Amino acid sequence: MKKVTQISGLSSLFILLLLVSTSTYAQKIKPDADNAGLTLPAGFAALKVADNVGRTRHIAVNKQGAIYAKLERLDNGKGIAVLKDTDGDGRAETKTTFANYIGTGIAIKGNYLYAASNKEVFKYALNATGDIVDENAAATIVTGLVDKGQHNSKSITLDNAGNVYVNIGAPSNACQEKDRTKGSMGMMPCPILDSAGGIWQFKVDQLNQTYATGVRYATGLRNVVGLDWNNQLNQLFVTQHGRDMLNNLYPDLYDTTVSAELPSETMYAINKGDNAGWPYIYYDHFKGKKMMAPEYGGDGVKTVDDKYINPAMAFPAHMAPNGLLFYTGNQFPARYKNGAFIAFHGSWNRSPLPQEGYYVVFVPYENGKPTGKWEVFANGFSGKSVVKNPRDAQHRPCGLAEGPDGSLYVSDDVKGTIYRIMYQK
Amino acid sequence: MQRIFIVFVFVFFFVAGASAQTNNKVVAASIARGKTVYLQRCMVCHQADGGGVPKLNAPLDASTAVNGSDISKLIKYIVKGLNDRIEIDGEFYANAMPAAADLTDQQIADVLTFIRSNWSNKAAAVTVAQVKQTRSKLK
């Protein structure tokens, strides 16, 4: 009995040492003097791990701290960049590239790296040092997904039961007979939902899965770009890009101000079989209601109360939530643990009003539920106090990842800057 | 003789100047009307600065196609919309462009004249006759 206590005492000492060494490691890394141009809460600091990596969509960090960046445009024919900090200063000294496809989604689970093109999902074995065993030995686990240009990026996340979840965005704004065309009615039922506008679930250990072998896990989601498996709740969470152009398509029902502020961008906690309602509804965070879409008989007043799930959290319109991450680390203060970070790519559909977004948001969670208030966590990516036109933004946040020491990594898909945010007080 | 020549030159410049002035006025009016059309129908995607949205909606400012001589192509984009994924100045844009076939020939001429002369663009005005001719072939 005494022996057991001794061992447990020893192991707590070991854990304590490990914690101390982890935090010392974070202390050793010097942030940039200007915090990489970011504005952060007190006690946080940032540095640029790398610049000009290429248009980086999502990122994954392995146990050794190497960053895998999924590129939206090929860099000398390659679509994944690997960034390594070889001298421990927090900045990447080496960059190598592999994979001959563009895309958005990338994730590490167990000893595998998963990456998505705009049509497929691939899997690569990792060795003990977190490196790809054979860059040319990609196993195609999913193939033949819809890619029609609009909303074609595929994001991925994995659960703990051998499944990968893939968003398949709808190649449409509101499922009109003629996309984005004034006076064109919504198709009933929306035929797009058969193969897009939802989340599909596939097995990680089966090759060449298609729509026929996959499971439509959730539907009625126009275009999800941020998705993450919440390990605390063992549940899928997604962030949806709400529809555009209420004013342009229905000027009599929505003025330019209302159209700039609606509909909400939404985060959903997803259960298998859920329907979030696109294209038939949109969410209005001012009213806290699901509204009937004007293409389906809505008038800005009619609500829909049954059938479709409610968002876990709603945000101002058009800000484009592109990255979602539930924080599990110990480096940040306790209130951040199990809360959600969301990378907002930034709006374009608020014109003539100034654009919004272009920042990373934190959503505090208590007892597995969001507290209901979100806060801007990291701002300044755009390099402008106000972004009037999207092309003026110097950087746009897109992907999020947590490092082994609990640092938060943010990718930018304009210039390919990788930011690392640390807590240092 | 010399006097007659001077009078002739004077008259010539007066007439030419007056017609250029009239023409300027016509173009200015077209630009003003075109701006109204632009704000209602184009700006939401192509933005107030004509810069478009990177990777989604094509820029009109400093675009080679917009400033080019193939005006019929521009007219066709407005009348028929654009669903094909096309490369513009080395970039691809993902969003579909809706057809604006409800616009009149005059409105199309006006909005193109506005677009081609606004921001850093300095291309020639588009006339109603040009729109009419292209449109008749599209139907």
C-alpha cells in the first residue's frame, strides 16, 4: 500500500516536472516585437513562424511541432508544405513540399496524416518522428466528391471511432433554379442536398469510398469550412457560411443594412441525422429565430420553428468562419480550456457597409455549452483598422491548430503567413 | 484668302470643340446612369472599388478583359451571366455571375461605360448601338 503511494507521489512529481519543462519551453521562444502585427488579450504574445508559405488553408501540427500546411495553389507543383523549426526558436527554418493537389482540409490522427483535395481524401502513414513514411504512397480513402468551383473546399476532422468527417459545400447560394439570379425561385426539394450541402462520414481504414459507401451524417448545411471533433463531448461541431445577397435578390424585403447584418453565421453541435435547414431557412440572431428563406416563401418575418436544429452559437453575417478548434491545451489560462476558437476569414457581402471579420474569435464554454458571448481573441491580420474592400486585407485567417505545447497556430491564405500565439505570463 | 482660311480654321475648331463637348456630356450622363446600375446590381460582388473578391468574384478594376477591345464579350457576360470557371489574369473565381437580362440596352451601355472609365480604367465608352448589335446575335 505504501509502495503504491510512493509511486503515485513519484509520478505526480514527474507530471509536475513535465508541466514545468513544457512552460519553460514556451518561455524560451521569443515573440515578435510587434506580436506579428496582432492585437491579443493581456499575457498573450505572437510570432510569425513562417511567411509566404503559399495560400495556406488548414494546418495540422504533429507531436514534434512540425506544421503541415494545405495549400490552395500549387507551389512548384506541390500542395502540402511541411515547416520545421530546427533550432528551437519557434520560427521555421526548413520548408519541404509534397502532394500534387490543391485543397483545404488537413488533419493528424494517431499515426496518420489526412489531407483533402477538392474531390478526394487521402491518408499518409507517419513514422515515429512524425514524418511522412512515403510521400508518394497516399492511400485514397474517399473519391468522387462534388467540385463545381463554388464552395468546393473540403475540410476534414476525425473522431475516436475510426471515422473521418468531410464537409461538402453546396455549389449554390440559395438553391435557386438559377443561382444568385433575381426572381429565380428556390427548387423544392433542393436537389443539391443529395450530394452536397452537408457533412459526410467515411471510414478511415477503407479505400476508394464514394457517396454510395459513405454516410450523409448531417444535411442542410450550405457551406461548412470549419469543423472539429470535440473530444470532451465526443461530438462533431461545424461552422457554416450563411447565404448571401438578401438585398440584391429581394430588395423589397431587405434593405442594404439588413442584408449586411443577416443572416447569421452559425456554429452547430451536430448529431447524426441532423438537418440545419439550408436552403429553406436562415438564422436571424437578432430575433433568435429560424427564418423562412425568401426563395421558399419567406418575407423576413415568417419563422420556422420545427424540423431544423438550432445553432449552438450565432455570429454577425458574412464573416466567413473558416477554421474551428476546441482548445485542449494547458498553456493558456484555464478559461480557454474546452472553449472554441474560430478563424473568421472576413466578409465581402456587407458592401456598401464596411467589411467584418478578418479575426480569430474565442467562444467560452462552461459545462459543455457555450456561455453565449463570443469575443475577438486575435485581431490585426488585415493590417487595416477598417476593411472596406476584401482585396485590401493583407492577411486573412483561415486555419487553426494546437501545438504540442498548447500554442495556437493560425494560417493565412493570402500570403501564407503562419502565426503562433502563446501565453507568456 | 488668308482671312478666309483663318475663319475656316476657327469655325472648324469651334464645331469640333462643340461636338467633343457634346460627346463628353453624353458620356458623362451615361457614366452617371451607369453608376446607379452598378451600385444596385454589380457592387455587392465586384465591390465599391471594383476590386472584386479574391478567389470568388472577378475584379473589374485594371482587368485586361474589361479594358480590352472585345466589348461583345462583356455584353454577353451581362446578358447571359457566367457559370463556367474561367481564368482571368491568372486567377480563377469560384462564384457564378447571374444573368442580368432584364437590363435595357441603354442600361448595359451605361454600366459598361461607367466600369470602363472608373477606378484606374480608361477604356472607351460603350454605345447602345454596340449593345443592340451584340444582343441581337445572342438571341
